[in-house]
Amino acid sequence: MPRLAPRWIAITVFLFCSALNYLDRQLLAAVAPALKAEFHLNNQDYGKIVSVFSLLYAAIAPAAGWFIDGVGLNAGASIAVLAWSLAGASTGLARGVGGVLASRTALGIAEAAGIPCFGKANGIYLEPRELALGTAFNQIGISLGLTAAPLIAASMTPAYGWRSAFLLCGALGFLWVPLWLWTAKKIPAHPEKVKKSTLPVREILRDPRLWALLASTILMMSLYTLWTNWTTLYYVEQWKLTQQEANARFAWIPPVLGTFGGFAGGWMAFRWIRGGLDVLAARIRACWLFALASLISTAAIPWMPGVRWATAAVGISAFWALGATTNLYALPIDLFGPGRAALGVAALTSAYGLMQAPFSLAIGAMVDHAGFHAVFLSLSALPLAGAAVLDLAVGKRREVR
């Protein structure tokens, strides 16, 4: 692990941007049972709401990455955080399904810049061998949001209703923006890395490795969308827990274990690269290892004899899944450089959103008709297929940086 040099302090502050990004979006999953009951929705209806967010998220992400590369990290991040904070808070004011859909549409547009912003921060602050660790820091922020959402919902919903959680969390973005602007002034990025890239966008779009990264994202992030959108409902419907009990006792555990997995994947690649292994080879090797382990752990969930054992298996699945994706999201910066970091990461973000939209509908329909166990078995092998695509298309090709 690197020492906490000033650049890591900047990355740590940016970690909380990712926490807010995922906190605002994850609250919907945490209150999904209450939302379904109030608006008389089934699982497929809930999946449609997630799909609306995902489609807008996917459509806007490339433009958001291009925008951030153009205006710079500080302006881009500030605008994005303020916009999604307002959109998140507006969910708490919705009085019908139409209001929820409108709020999630605005949230999907604004939050499309979140992951590209962190990718840009990694690209302009960190060294190449540190990128996967930087992505692991991003995962800490994501996991903080994923962990906090069910706990906040569990503590606030019984007393104040599910809307109160959205209003509270939406206000937090207005505190982060001045903190980051102060940090960026005290700890500026390396001037050479802040310069705009001379690599044309059309050249990136013609590179077959980009399309391999997109295909791998669709496959490798399938488990991620499962554990970020359906965990609370899994405990409520499979194990007959109340929403409050599911959130307070179990739904926060997989994100915590996922954070450790993200760091394990980043640390492993960091050690291999520092030991002399080629950057791309280290990333691909880590993806293979973690994807194989995620197949085994995810397929084992239906055979767990109780809710605690099931939680352990879900958490282990999240651990391995996040270890793989930590390296996946470092690859665009490896391949296309810090000047195109936001655009490269935004392309993966877009692919994730495009995958999540139909997957959410399919998962909802499958849960309604066959149950969660069929979902786990169906998705378990997809990350391994994603690792194979990476190996074939990216692993044996030279970097362009």
C-alpha cells in the first residue's frame, strides 16, 4: 500500500463524492418494499423504475465524460454533485409513480458523471501502478453509500417515512462541493496530467479494445447490479423479513465485504505490477481469479440453509465480483491515458447502464415467476465470460498511452 501522500488525501476526499453518488441512488432499493406497497407495484414494475434510471444513465455517460475532460475535474464534479443532490431530494417529494420516475430520470442524467469524475481524479493524481488501488478507493466510497442507504432507511423510515431519507441525503452534496474545491486548491493535480489529451475521440472509438471493455462490463457487472438493486427485496421475499429488519441486520453487509474485495483486487494488481508484471497482464490475471471465485460463491447461495449463511454467501459473492471490476475500471486509463480518463471510464459507465436496464426488467420478471435462486444461478457465470473477453481482446495487446 502506498503512503498517504498528498495525492491520496485528494483521492480520499473524492471518495466521499462516490459515497454520495451511490447513497442517493441506493435509497430506492432500501425503501423498495415500502414503495411497492404504497404505489401497488410488483417486482417487474420496480424493475421498470430501475430501468428508466439506467437508460438515462447510460445515454448521458459518454457526454458526461467528454464534458468533464473538457471543463476540468473541479467544475465538472461540482456541477454534477449539486445536480444529483437536487434530483435525489426531489424523490422524497414525489406523490405518485410519475413523480418517482421523473426524479429518477433527473438522477440518472446527473449521476452519469459520478464514476467518470472519479476516473478523471485517478488519472490526474495517481501513477499507473496505483490506478487499481485508486479504483478500490472509489469502491470504498461506493460501498459507504451502499452500506449507509439501508441503515439510514432503517433508522428514519419507521419514524418519519421513507421520503425523509431522500431529503436528508440530498442535502449532503451541498457540503461536499466546497470541501472538494478547497482540497483541489491545496493539493493541485500534476500540471502535465491536467493537460487535454491529443488522442482524438474517433481513434478511441475505432479501437477494438474499447468495445471489448464494453462487452466485458456488461458481463462482469451483472452481479453488481444484482447486489445493488435487489438485496433488500431478496431478504424480504426469500426470507420473509420486514424491510426494517432486512436493512438493519443484513442488507448492509454485502457492500462492506465488497469493499474488501475491491481493495484485494487493487492490491493484488499493484503488487504484481510493482513486481515487474506488465500492467495489462496483471489486470487480466486478477479479473480471471476473482471472476472464477464469484461464479462458485454466487452459485452456492441457493443451497444455504439459513439467512445468515445466505448473507455470508452473498457477501462473498460481492467480495469477488468487486475485486474483478476494480481492475476493469482501471483499464480505460491504462489504455487511453489521463487526458481521456473521464471519457474512457464514462464508456464503461454507459455500458453498465445499458446492461442494467434490460437486466432489471429480466430480474424482476424472473423473481416474480421463478424466485431469486433462479436469478443467482443464471448470472453466476457471466463475470467469468467477461474475463475471457478481456483476455482475448485486451490482455495480449500493447498499451497506447
